[in-house]
Amino acid sequence: MKLEDLKVKYDKLQKKYGAEDLDSIYNGGCTEKPDICFVFMNPTGRNIASSKNWKGLKSPWIGTKNIWDLFYKLNLMNDDIYNKIKEIKGSEWTEEFAEEVYDDVKKHKYFITNLGKCTQEDARELPNSVYEQYLELLKQEIEIIKPKVIILFGNQVSSIVLNKKISVSQCRKQLFTDKIKNEQYKFYSVYYPVGNGRFNIDKSIEDINWIIENEINKGA
């Protein structure tokens, strides 16, 4: 099984749960044993790669600004790439620049994905039942890339993936483990750092830096 093989399934679910005139957004970054797999909620039409006219990468956060603050402050992004993201409008991203950004993500050894790949027109709240349709596919993604650590953003994503009621505020820096195809993986739940969760970005950065120090750097 390869990541490419999952796209057909994602596209089928897009037709069922996503906006009719938008494409699925898949994933991107380091696909061979990344240090971290970051799992967000679901994409919106603000990602210009969701346009059916976009022929480049269909990866998370293309054409957006705020989330890259998080990666930059975690020292997971090159200065030049970050500065260009902040300088240009979202609509000015080109397919070539998206490749540059994700080449930089790859060099910094992380992988970005969403639990739900169904692109919506806006940031509407999705019920658990929709995200649950993607859970086994996320596990297949994890099985393929084999990350050292998986970081789950927000209560809803964390609760669905870990199959237990999670309140991020109650489990900061707490390790969870789960088996996927007989291999044990490490999970952490972290505050959602964008949108309505933007005011929690400093807590997200604090916790992720702690995870990097204790799970990635100590094992280096």
C-alpha cells in the first residue's frame, strides 16, 4: 500500500461529505519515517489547492498564512520560505512555490495531514460521524510513513483517533500509545493553533517543543 493508493478513497469521500466544486486535500511532507506526523481537522476552500483548476500538490494549508507561524516558531521552516509566505497573498501562491514549501517541510522531517480530507467551503463544524469515516485511512497513512511521534490537534481529532474522551487542557504533554498493525505508535494531544484556537498557539508551541526535546532529540 502506498499513499497514492489512498487518494481514490479520499476522492470518493469528498463527493459524499465535501463541497461539490472542490477537491480533496491529501497530505504532504516527509513520507519516510518522519520525526512528526501533524494531524489537523479538515481543509477548507481557503486552501487554493482545493480548486479543480489547481494541478499541483493537493497538500494542507496551501495559500494560507497563520499555520506557518507555528512551524516557523518551532524551527521547522526555512527563513526565506517563511518570509515569502508572509509577504505574498494566498492567491499568489503558485504550484511551483507550493512545491518549494513542501520540499522545506520534507527537509525538516515532518508530515502534515488532516483526519478528514473532505474540503468544505468554510470552517463549518463537522460531526464525529464524518471524521470517523476517515479514521482507518489515517491509520493506513501512519502505517505507510511510520512516524516517530503523532501530534493530534484539538479535542475532537484527539478523541476520535485515540477512541477516548480527550480534553487537551487536561492531558498536556501526556503520552498515549496505540497499535497499528502490530506496531506501537506514540501520540500527543495539543491545542488547535489556528482559527478559533489561534489564542492557544503559544501553548501549542510550548507543548510541541517539549515533545521534540523529549521524544525526538533524546532519541537522536
